[in-house]
Amino acid sequence: MTRLVVVGNGMAGMACVEHILTYQPDVAITVFGDETHTNYNRILLSSVLAGEKADDDIVLNPLDWYRRHGIRLCLGVRIVDVDPVRKTVTGDDASVTPYDTLLIATGSKAWFPPIQGLDKDGVFAFRTLDDTRELLRRSGPGVKAVVIGGGLLGLEAARGLQVQGCDVTVVHLMDRLMERQLDADGASYLHGTMEDLGIDVLLGRTTIAVLGDERAEGVALSDGTCLPADLVVVAAGIRPNVDLAVKAELTVNRGIVVNDHMETSDPDIFAVGECVEHRGVCYGLVAPLFEQAKVLAATMTGHRGPAYAGTVAASKLKIVGVDVFSAGDWSEQNAEPVRFEDRALGIYKKLTVRDGKLVGAILVGDTSDSHRYMDWLRTGADLTPQRRHLLFPPPVADAGHDVAEMAESTTVCGCVGVTKGAIIHAIHDRGVSTLSQLKECTRASTGCGSCTKLCQDLLRAVAPAFEEDAKRVICGCVPFDEQALREILRSQKLKSVQEVLEIYGNGTGCEICKPALSYMLDMLWCGDHDEDRSARFINDRVHANIQNDGTFSVIPRMRGGVTTPAELRRIADVAEKYAVRMVKVTGSQRIDLLGVKKEDLPHVWADLGMPSGQAYTKGVRMVKTCVGTEFCRFGTQDSTAAGIEMERRFEQLFTPHKVKMATVGCPRNCAEATVKDIGLVGQEGGWQVVVGGAAGKSVRKADLLTTVETTEAALEASALFFQYYREHANYLERTYDFVERIGIEKVRKDTVYATEAVRHGLLDRLRKSKARSTDAWQEGRTPRHRTQFLKLRPVDAHEVQA
Amino acid sequence: MTTGHWIKIGHPEDVPPREGRVVDVVGHEIAVFNLGGRFVALANRCPHRGGPLADGILTATAVVCPLHGWKVDLRQGCVERPAGEAACVETYPVRVDDDTIAVCLPARRTAAGGEAA
């Protein structure tokens, strides 16, 4: 093979080319793609539509890759003809290119059912990056969208459009959603979630026409209903692109027919991916394409041997935020169903067993066991001995057990096609020890991300120096990641730490999970929960900061760093009366009294007559200010008043980690707002709101969240970010890590650019939390517990003298 | 049988569940913990830097010092974290009679180091 021409620049074709290059790096390759983009991950288009990923994030092979391998890349050229005798292909630009070997990887196209008016403006398929960009451009709050088709692709389109603010209706021909992957019960879970999200679902209905003149204005359904629609997305299925193969006179049924070595009926023409038909099956999922690509590369480069035996149809994905896994034959005909469901948790599991072997599986809401079922399906293992543990494996103390059960050849990452063996190889031979390194080195877990946990388990089990990139599971006491925990607490309406630990944990908890759970409950229930002081750090039990000798420091609130002579006098008196060891001005423009005994705290607070500055807790610390227009000749905004108001609005609230803020009256930035968690930077005619800054363990310049004209608007933008951080950050994650993890673009989308309903929700929850918050130092007068600040007194100490 | 002096130090409700309180008894600063109806007592001094163990968060079987996170076993008083640290703190027997918590101080030692009669 000297000259290889590839028609189709998609995932299957390029996966095959990557394998061919490992066998034969010197082959001259020409690639034609009718799209104008380099190869990208088509599976992730739904994430692009949902705003979770940018175009660049889903690129699989950048231009540089083609260049490095000497590949001639022709984009925007559709190959319209092939001459199998003279061995040339012809493009729609009239170019004629000769080949020795031709690889057809033309994929599939959206199938448009017979509906009148599909040619109107506003009707889209959801198939390419261009489709997605156009949908993104046209979607937005108030836009009415109808998605025709309630299969996988249709639901992903619906979710993306809904996230963009559209009013979405899904019209589906069948009596349940995703009927190819889910049974009626499984589909009903998904249906419920869709409706909770505000997506309307109409089942058992056919669309007969798109209404409107030139532009789509609505759709008419078979039952006479008309729905208004600015956007119509057709996701009714796909058909293999076989036109070229027909012209090449290959054997074609539904797809291009290939044998187990991926050979077509012409020895010089090969085909791979969604356009082929193997043993009567056309695949529309990514895992089979990668398996085919490997086999074909061997065949094409003279290493004919490996055979493709078909793939157990399996899909594992996240639909509208719900994990879904479906594999094999899950119908209950001639099979015994084994099922579990928990409506409240949104978990549904069904396995079908025939003659002691697993033949199908459906998992909704929890797909963590999917690899086990996939292996059973592939190997046809006899399950009789483990019949009792099909759905719930016996608990194992050994965390490496799950990964130890997997064969080396088992695919861990289905998106990129990385096996367990390849990951172990990367760990041993290339010194990989973190998830980011693993991604860098093997690209595993760079696709949909559903294998991330498995990759981490493998790293943990195999890598000598495994380091977690980010703490995902809080701790062993409650083995869930924080996102899952928040969902559990919310859906199960759990309101006390002890309850959570008893139901979902080891019953006791530890110094790591208890404060984290305390925070989550406070945030989720806006302060309306059963606060358990025993679950909190000593600072939060006595509202002061413990020092290295067991005494405490006391910092009263001094909003915006502004105080009065009377306050200063009281502070001085207290310092003398209680013989505090040091009086210190802090970096936060406040005054610290150091070395106060626990039992003196209530008296110190009473004498100060000032509220708690919360300098001891994971909560709102202070707003540092400059004097602004009040005094400064350069000031452009009244930063002092803005800062004091900001402090009033957020004070007393708890946060995942401490939150320090500042307001400055001009870009000279005297109060260092650009290195604070939230900062307001005054400028002529408005404010810049900046977030995620730091000048502590890390030093980071804050990112610009938004620019606004009024102080009120600046405070509102700050409030949106503040509450968003409270709701989405992991416990002990500072804003600067949070903003880097989430990405400032997404933060903006979810806060200042979010729909009114979303913004309103954030502000409303913040308001509720604020309304229930109190000045902690009130407990000096009315302690929560009689001995909260006191030592116990021996009743009859004299006995010891006896 | 425990020899020593039993000292009444308060009532069960003086120590909230899963929290600790301090009691000073003739030269012993003792941390008393309520493990949900059962009480244990240790010297209130972390072997690391003398941190107040009574202010620590409890796990199933240990208390975590609030200063630097050393973890001390509640039954034996031995340091669990950092691993390999051999230090222990003194433990005191505790009993609850007639709604009163009492801790037992060891009998005073003689010059020879044996227990006094």
C-alpha cells in the first residue's frame, strides 16, 4: 500500500488511520472531509450544545497532527464519484485523485422521515458541528423548539436546547423514550427527569408537517395538535452513507457489507464505521467503530489476522443528567428478569438472565457496575454461583477488587478506545501517576468522562505514587463524591449529619466528612436544618479561632474596615480587662485580640458589643475597602459604602471555604480587590466585578466576571457568583480553584448570563439563607449548651485527698 | 479491679453527644467524651504539641486534635496518626452511677514506683 485515500474525516476513519500509522508510518495518505473541521468527537456535540464544552474542547486530531504525519488533508471537499477500475476518486471540486487503496469512512446521515415542509428555514438535523453551532446561534430564552424523535440523539438535543433557555417539546412516535435502549420502566425514570427539567414529552405521536411560510413556525401532529416552533430538530434516526460504495459497485445492503476482516467485495477498497454492515448489523455507537478500526488497520497493512466478531450493543451515557447504561437483549421473553428500583433515588436496574447467563442489562441512575455486566455479557460467564449477588456484589474491603476483576483487554475508555492493559502500560513504562498525566499520555477519559472513576481506581491500584488530582470522594466514611452527596441530601430530604452518616455512611464519620456534611446541609436547606455542633470544628463550636496554646483569638466585625472612636475605646478596655496577650491589626483591616480563654469568650463579646467577624470559620470574612470618592482625589466610585453594603449582605453566611472580598474606588487597586475571592473595581461610570483571585497559598489574579454600571448591579453580580460558589464548589475548595476547575466562561454562563429563572433561583436561595442566619456571638448570652464555653467542675474533689 | 479514687465530675447531660469537655482534678487536666451514652476520659494534652483533645472532632474510635490533626485512640490513648508514632496519653476509667459521671484517678505512686496500699 503506497497511496491511501480516505474518504471521511470522522472518528472511525481517523481511528483507523492512527492504527495504520503505527504499522506503516511511511504511507502517503490523503484525507477528504466534507465538513470544514478537523476530526472531532461527534459524541460530545451534545456537550457543546449544552454549553459545557467549546468547539476546541472536542477536537480529536488538530491540524498539527495531520501535518506531523504528512497527511494531505482536503476539507470541505465531498467525494462524489469513484472509478474502481482506473482507481480514482472525483471530488465536487472536480479534482481527480488516484489511489492504490481506498478507505470509505463516510459515516451516516440523519434520516428525515416523510414530513411536509422539512425544507423550511429553522429545520435542523443534529449531526455535525455546523448544525450545533447554528442551533446554538438560534437558541435562547423564549425560543420554542420541537425535537422530533425521543431516542438518544433527540434527548441530547432537547437537553442542550433546554440549557440554552429554549422551551422544548419532544415528539416521539413510540410509547416510550429511547425504546431501543430502555424498557418501559427504565424509560419512565427518564421521562420523569425530563419533565422535572421542564421539557415536555409527547409520546405515541407522529409529526406530519412543519408549518410556516419560508421559516418554520410550528409543527402539526397526527392527532391534530399544532405546536408553535421556531426551531425544529429532526433526530429520527440515521442511515449509512453508501452512495459512493454503490458507485464503486461494492456489495451494499443497508450498509457496505464487510466480512470479519473488514474486507469489502473489492480487494482495494475498504470501509469502516457507521457506513458498514457487519454480520447484518450497522452500528451507530462509538465502541464498535474503534474495534473495527483496529482490525481493519491490521488487514490493510498486510497483518491480516485479527477478526472482528461484532460488538455487544451497549451504550453508556448521561442523558439529561441521568446515567444510563443499556446492553444486550433486555427483553423479558424467554429470560428471567432480575430487578431493583428506588424511585426516590431515581435508580432502576434490570438484568435479564437466560440459562444461567446474562443476556441483557438496563441501568438508570447508577451505572457504576456496568463494566461487570459488560464482561459477563462478553464472556457468557455462568452466573449460577453468584446468583445472589447479581445486582449487589458482596461488599469487598479491597478497593482494587473491581479493577482486578477486569481483563487486561477490557476497554476502560470507550470514547478513545483505551484498554486496561494500555493504562497499566502507561503507568509502568511512562511513569504516569495522576489522572491528568493519564489523560495526557493515553487520552483515556478525555471523551465523555464516564470512565474517570475507573481510571482513578486503576491508578490507585497500580501506580506506586498515585496522587488524586482533586478530592472526589469526601472520605471513606461516606463514599460518595460531593455532587452525588448533595443530590442524595436534597432528594432524601436529610437534615442532620448523623442521619446522613447512619443511612449512607459508616454511622460515625470523621473530622473530614462531618464538617463537609455540616456545610452541605446548611447550604442546601438555607440554614433550616438540624445543626449538629459535634460535627463541626472547635472554631465553629465556640465562634473563635483556636491558637497554638489552646486559647482563642477574637476578631469583631468592622465592616469595610471602618470603625469609630467609641468602638476603639471598647476594644482597648476589653484588651486590658481580659489581659489579652496581643492586640493586632490584621491583613483584613480589622483588629484581632489574641490569647482569650474559652470561658472568657462570652464576656469579651458582651463587653465589645460588636458582632462576630467570623474570622474563624469557612464563611464570609470581610470586605476590605479603600476610601474611594469620599476622600480620595483619584476615586471614581464610593468603594467604602459599596464595601460596607456588600459585607452586610453576605456576612454571617457559611461557604465551602473562606471568602474574602474587597472593593476599590479606582484601578489603582489600593485594597487589592483583584486578588480577592470577589472584588469590585471601580472605574469611571461603573464597576468591574472580578472573582477567583488569591494572595495566600496561591497567588492568582481574579477573572473578570462582568462589567456593570451601578453599585446595585455590581452587588447583584457578586451575589450570583457567591451563591453559585456556595452551591457548586467542593468543601474546602477556594474560589480560585473552583473558578479554574469550572472555567470562567461557564461560571459566567451559569451566573450573570444565566436565564432570569436561574438567576432568580440563586438570589432567592441566598436570600433565604441570609434570612435565617444570625450573629454567632449571640450565643454568648444564650449558649447552645450549658457547658459550651465552660469546664466541668469536680463535685467532690476532696475525696482525692483522703 | 481498678484501684484509685473515683471523682464525680458532673452529669451525663453536661457533655453533649459526640463532644468533649474538660475537667481539672488536682493536677490532672482530663478530657471527657460522650460517645452516645458511653463516656471515656483521656489526658487533655495531645502528645504532639499539647493541643486540647477535648476540643477535637470524634471518629468511631478516636479523637482528632484540633491543632494539627493528630489522631488519638479513645480506648488505649495511643496515637493512631501519624502512623508509627509510639506516644500515648493517659486514659482514665469512667463510670456513670445515679446520673453522675465519675472518673478514676490512679492511686498515688510511692517513691519506689509501686502502687500505694
